[in-house]
Amino acid sequence: MIYDFGYDATRRLTEREEAPTVTAPVTRPGKIIAIHLSYGSRADQRGRRPASPSYFFKPASSIGVSGGTVERPVGTELLAFEGEIALVIGAPARRVSLADAWDHVAWVTASNDLGLYDLRANDRGSNVRSKGGDGYTPMGPGLIDARAVDPAALRIRAWVNGELRQDDTTAGLIFPLTQLVADLSQHFTLETGDVILTGTPAGSSVIVPGDVVEIEVDAPDAEGSPTSGRLVTTVVQGDVPFDPELGSLPAVDDLQRTEAWGSPEAAGLAVSTDRSLGEERSDETKRGESHETLSPELREKLLAAPTAGLSAQLRKRGHHGCFVDGLTANIPGAKIVGTAKTLRFVPFREDLFASHGGGYNAQKRAFDAVDEGEVIVIEARGDATSGTLGDVMALRAQVRGAAGVVTDGGVRDFDAVAALGFPVFSQGGHPSVLGRRHVPWEVDVTIACGGATVQPGDVIVGDGDGVIVIPPALVGEVVDAALAQEDEDSWVAEQVAAGHPVDGLFPMNAEWRARYEARR
């Protein structure tokens, strides 16, 4: 017997017979067949509407039960839930008609068609690894008798940590449930106990360790309002990494993040339209096209040039908004030089923090992706009453070779970050986590930090006088002029130290200028 129901799963009910209550779990189906896109709301979200259904198989070992756990593997970020209506076949079906298809369905229940988008691209549509993990198809807890419900009037709902995320009915299907049964039966025999997962509506999104997902299927308009009860699954963190010697490793890009989260906005990706090309591209993509790394020679010049001299040269060229106000270094005498990698926080809001603050959020992505010689510049709206990074994030940036961090907010674990020897320019220390005031929002976009506009790839220089922003196109001439001025100022200082008055010397009149030029 495939299911431990305690009676024949193929038994059909007469119109007068009362539908039994079944609470035993689905344990070992012969086949699990899942559909890719079936709800109009999901198709609209994805921006594509299929002309006919398409399918993939899931292994029987992926079955799980209510109250169980699902593991997010080490090194992955995009585990997503999908609330679905599951159909359990009660009588073999081969080449059945639409009119007869529902007679071959014995039970209806809830399922969570979990998927790991980090492996999705490598699966190339098969979903073998991305959807086949142990526990990736929890079902139950109760089974609704198919004879007691109208397949066109079923409801599917999903909650994450008690918040309703999905709410749709089979009236919103592109392909009716009966069509799925009939279509599949054209190609192979649907056997007693086989399971069909019928797709998910809009609202599916990423879940993280600690999240609790609940799925329920019911028929609110049917007599007695039969329900599957809530299928409960808790996400846990795995601790065994994938072996690179055995197969491809998890990998994500903006497309997978968008589809896993449900939209670019939910994924924390800023999308803009390039009107000349008529296409949408992420700001991160555009940054990759234009970002240039500082040459070693230019970096050495910038390390030698003081911010006071650099800012003076920028002002001479009409750039008066180059200074990032209100920041000091965590390490006395620290100097940073690098190109900007930007991170933007928006003001705290409960619903937005729930959707953007957990998991592999924008803050974590920025610190995981910073390149050698880059400076992470954080827009925190000048709010120093919460940390915008702590010792773990600082250590990650240091290991990645970052030149430092600039934030117009606070720093958590201030002394520990300083002990790392990692330079951070900020408004000072604060013990609170960023969730007190901020929501990590987006990476590699134009931001405002300490009153200065900063774009990805801008040149950042910081020392004891503060932090300045230099447009990349000006950096060469600005640093050469600043170093020349520094040489001049050093000579003037030598004359003052020798006892000469500053009148006529600072700034130099014609006589002192001639002496300086002769010295050169």
C-alpha cells in the first residue's frame, strides 16, 4: 500500500456517503510531477504566459511532512517557498478526457514546492537539484476527498512567520486542474498514489533559516469547508558544503535573484531603463561596464596627497560638493584610497525590513562582493543611532581586500573593528543593529553620504581631515595639482620655520615666487 490511509485509496464515494477525514501523511508516491507556470498572477509577475503547460519531475525522496524542517545548504542564498495544491491520483489514468479526468483524482492537499534558485541555472530547466532536495516537497497534513470539492473552487494560501504571502484560487489558473491530469495522461500512465503539484500563484519568495512557512488548501464554498489544515515547515541552516570536485557549485545572478524574490524591487535590485537601447538593465550591470580600477601609480599619488589639498583643487575646478561631512576615522592616522562601491539604506519600516532585511540582503551582498581596493560607501541618511556595520562585516570586507568603509551612520562593535586594523570613517560607535533605524535596500547605485553625492566608481580619499569624493575623470589632474601645491606649501613652511614672516610669503608674492622657482 502506497499510503497508510487505513483503507483503500481508490475507493470512490457515493453522493450520499459522508467524506471521511484523513490525516495520514503522503509517504512514498511513485511519481511527483510538477508544473512550471500555471497561475495567471504568477505568469504576470514573471512577464511571460505559457501557451500550454510544461512539467518537471521531483524525486519521491523529496517528500516531507508537516512539522518538519528544510535545509538551506551552505553557500546558498535563494531558497524559495511555493504554496501549491497537490493532487493525489486514486485510479490509474491513461489517455483520459477532460470530462473524466477528475474521477481519477482521489485526494487534494497542500504542498510546498521548495526550490533552491542557486542551482536553477545549472539544472537548465530540469530542476533535478534545485527542486529535488530532501524535504523539498512537504505535503499534508490532512487530505481532502476530491469527490467533495469542485476543482475550480479550491483556495491556496501561504504564510511566512504568520504573515500572509499568497492567497489565490483555482479560478485564477491558466490551465484547469482537470487539464493537467488529462494532458499528462496523454504521455504516460498516472498510477495510483502519483502526485501532481499544480503550480504556485504570485507571492512566492525567498525564505531564510528560522523562517516558518505554513501552507493551507481549502474549499471555502463547499459543504463543511474542507481543509488540508496548515502544512508547517521550518527552515534550518545546513553545515555541509558542496564538493567542487563532484559537480557545479551554487551560483546566482540578478535574474535568479529577481525570480526567487518575485521582483527586482523585492530582491533589492535597482532597475533602470536605457532608452537608447529600449531595454532594462540593473545599475550593477551598468557599473560593470564603466568601472575602472585605479592604477598603482595613481593610487600611490593619492596616498601621498592630503584631502585638504585635493579638495582645494576640486573647488578651483568648480566642485564644491566633494566633502563627506561629519566623519572621523576609527584608527588615528588612517588613510584610505579606493573606488566607491555604494550601499544604500532606507528608513526602517516593518514590512520592508521583513521583505528586505533578512537573508542575503543588500548589506551582505555588498560586503561579499566588494573588490580589492574598493571602498564601501554607505548612505545612512546621517543617522548615527544605529550601526551600519559590525565586526563580522568589517572582517569580510578586509578579507576581500577592501580599502575601507565610509558611512554617515554609526558602527557597531567599534573597538573590535578598530582592532582589526581596518579603516572605517563614520559618525562613531553605536551598539544597536541596523534594523533599529535602517532597511538594507540596494547596492551599486548613486547615493548621498554625508551631504555628498557618490556614484559607483568615484574615487574616495580619506585622512585625518575627513573624506572627499573625486569624479574619476578629474582624478589625474587633481592629484597632480594637489601634489604640486603640497610641495609648494612644504617649502613655504620651511621658510616660516627659518623665521620669515608670512606676509608676502603665504601666499607668495612675486619675489618669493621667483625664489621658489629658482629652488625648483
